Amino acid sequence: MYFITISELIGSNGEKIAREVAKGLNYTFYGEEELSKAAEEMGFLSDVKKMGEKGPALLERFFSEKPKIYLDRLQSVIYEVAKNGNAIFFGRGSQLLLHPFGCAFHVLLTSSMERRVQRVMEEKKVSREVAEKIVHRSDSDKKGFIRFAFDEDWLNPNLYDILLNTDKLGIDSAVKMIVDAAKSDGIKSCGLDSVNSLGKLSLQRKVEAAFLESGLSHQSLFVMAEDLESVRLFGFVSSSEEKEKAKAIVKGIKGIKTIKDDLTIYKQSLAGG
């Protein structure tokens, strides 16, 4: 199985190109709507859609755990659907989430500011002033999202295998270049180990989101998915009640059959200082 991630600067025809690449390769396309549907099927409702690619507001980031919960759920969904293989992911930080897998091919579509503004004007039927605001806000939101989620610059060229400027490339030409490149011998198919790794990463993000949502978010409680049905808890908790709470949360997650408890009760402050 293989993955392709396609990221874009808004106004670069990214979604149109990504959908056509998916058709050309007979791959499943995952954009916002498709990931939201997958999130609902996993019991996450609209949380993934809420997160989108927007950096959290300053107050929400520092005084609430909600952005982290949404982020863990978003990542869990992407890892979960990636297990099915042969997929095109459009945005949502997929280029970073799937970067460790050699079977993933990463594309960035760019365009000049003038062409981007013109396309937004045409597609959304808005004035130049509004189109310029839309473009600048989109760039800012994506920058904030990737910085918050991964502490990375989303325009770092090292994150991508190919960068295409669509100023002169039509949709058909860009699609052909991506499809041809994706079929190159250098891109190897994911094996069973990769599938298992994706499953464990998805499970781990589910548990982390559940901990955050329940208030178990201090920096000394850790979780590791040892296989697709087993979770290991380790680190420190402040009481036996907190330890049992953590275990109960994990037991409540569908699919988990075994919990390895390596937690230590440490009654002094875990916050430091």
C-alpha cells in the first residue's frame, strides 16, 4: 500500500489536483469532509472538523486542553484510515504525520500571490480585497496549526518530495507529474510492520485524547500502545485513585483488551518548582 499527501497554498488548485490524482491512481481521497465522516464513525463527532488547520487562539491554547484533545483525535483518525492503504491525504498535517513512512510521497503545490488571489476571486466570487484577506488568513492559519501541532514550518521544503508551481501548470499536467512521480521505483510499498505501526499510533492518540478530556494531563503520565489491543501505562501519578482512574479510562476505549500497569504513585507535587 502507498500514501500520497498533498498540501497547498490556497489558490494553487490543490484540492482539484488532489482529487484527480486519487482518481488516476484509484486511491481513496481524504479531505476535510471525508476525515470528518471517519471521525464520526470513530465516535469523535465534529471534533476533527473543529480543529481544521487553524492554530488555537492564544487564550484557548494556554488555558484549555481542548486544542490538544482535538489534535490527538485528528491524528488518531488519520492514522486509522491510513491503515487501509492507497490513500490521498489533502492537508491536515498529514505530510508530517506520515513522514516517517517510506511508502508515503509528499507534494506541495504553490503559486504566485497574484495567481492565488485571482483564483480565489474566481472560485468564491469575491472582490480582490476579500480574496487577499482570505489568502493571508489561510496562510496564517496553516502556519499556526503546523507550528502548534508539530513545532515545524509547514513551508520547509525538506518535508516534501516534490514542489510544483501551478502558475504555468494546468491541472492535467500537475496531475500527470504527481502520478508519474508516485509510481517511481524509489517509493516502496508499506509492509505489515507499517500497518501495525499506524494502528498503534492511532490507539495511542485515542488514549491521550481521553486522558486530556478527563483532566489527566500532567507531564508524568505516559501511554504506549504495545500492539493493536494492548496498552502500557507508565510514569507517575499522585494517588491510587488517579491510577485507577487512568486504568478505567483506558478500559473504556473500544478494542483495548490488555493494560500493562507500570505506574508509580508519587505523592509529592508533579508540577515541579
